[in-house]
Amino acid sequence: MNNKKLYEKIELETDEIVITTVRKHWFLILIELSVIILFGLVPVFCFMAIQFMTVPASVTSFIMTQTPLIIFCLSAWLLMSTIAAATSWTGYYLDLWILTDRRIIVIDQITYFNRKVSNFRLERLQDINVSIRGLIPTLLNYGIIRAQTASASENNFISFGLPDPRGLQSQIQAAMDARLTTIEKIPDAALE
Amino acid sequence: MENIPHLALPIKTIVTLGFYLFVIIYLVYSVVFYYHWQNYSMSKAASTATYIAYFSITLSLLALMGLSLLAL
């Protein structure tokens, strides 16, 4: 992670330290890309199936005579699949979770031109719940994190598919405790 | 049914129009794609790798479409 660039893209407060940045679990993008690749290879499977089947002579002659047209259609199909894969990859990579010593920044790239950036101050966070449901999430250790904020102006947040949610929960908890300690010290320092 | 004008375009014209439509959609999508990665990516290395993968695959496929169109 290039932190200099991170600071340029997201304005951090003075002396704010990035503790960790998290993306969704790799298994989620792997599943999405695998489905798209299989979808892209459908015409190839069709041609392979035709080779093992007895097809009418007209179909065979069409394939033999219209090869450029078939290549054109195949390329168009693969191009659409590549665009679908690029969209999926963009959604995965531009979704980001940043934990700093003062707040949690949740960047949600929902679709193109639909981007949501939310800030949750650590001192206003209350309950943090982690849930890991299902066989694959349990085996690969990814799940959902929910948190409630005390502030009326900030919404509660929920993030799906985060890797090692329990580890992340303890990191948030530690950062929250540290933040509350720092805030408690500020008036004392001012009095001195 | 007899009053409906019968439009018979040769296959090459239809494919050529389809190709131009594809090129327009591809260009618009690529601009949107580039804009997002340029503006929102946190890592220059990841952006560069993504650009290389995306443009090398898609431009090759587009070139293949153009060449097969010429061979029609």
C-alpha cells in the first residue's frame, strides 16, 4: 500500500495514523471472476460439444464457410466478458476499509459513478458485532462486521466479506480504547 | 404484412454496424474505467497493472474483430 498516495486521495487529519487497510476477502473476487471466465468460455465449450456430436451438414458447412463471422462473434463475446471482469475487479479493488487511530473510513464503490465514503469516529462507536455464517466463510475466515455509532448524524455501518473479522474487531477495539484514553487526557493536559 | 417494408441488408453491413456500435460502447466504457482507476485507486502499481491487463486484452480482441470483419 502506497500510503503517500492514500493520504493524497483521502484527507487525513494532522498526526492521524493509518493502522490498517482492508479489502474484501480474495475468495469473493475469485468466485466472481471464475463465473465470468466460465461464461466467456461458453462458445468454446459449444464448439467442443459440436465436434463430438453428429450435427447436420448445413451446420458444418456454415462453420467452414463463415469462419470470419464466427471469429467476429467469438471476439465480441470475449470482449463483453472482459468488460464484465473489469467491472467486477474495479468494484472489488476500489472498495476499501481504512482503520486509523481516530476513525474508520469505509469506501464503498457500489457501481461506476456510485461511490459512498463514510467516516465513523472511534469515540462514537458502540457495539461491534462480528458474524461468520456458512461453511466457506468459516473455513476461509471472512464475515460481516456491524457497528453502532452513538451519533445521530452518523449511520450504523455494516460491511460484508471482510477477512479475519475477529482480528479486525480486536484491532478496532484496541484503537477505540486508545482513542478514548487520549481524549480523556486532553483536558488534564490543558489544565497543566 | 405486405405493407411492411422489407429491409434486406447484406450480412457484412450488419456486422460492420455492429462493430462500430461495439467500438463506441468500448470507448465510452474505457473512459469511465480509466477515470475511476485514475481518481480512486490508492496504488499506482495496481492501476498500472490493471491498465496493462485491460487494454492488452480488449485491444487485441477489438483488433481481431476488425480483422475478421475485413475477411468477411
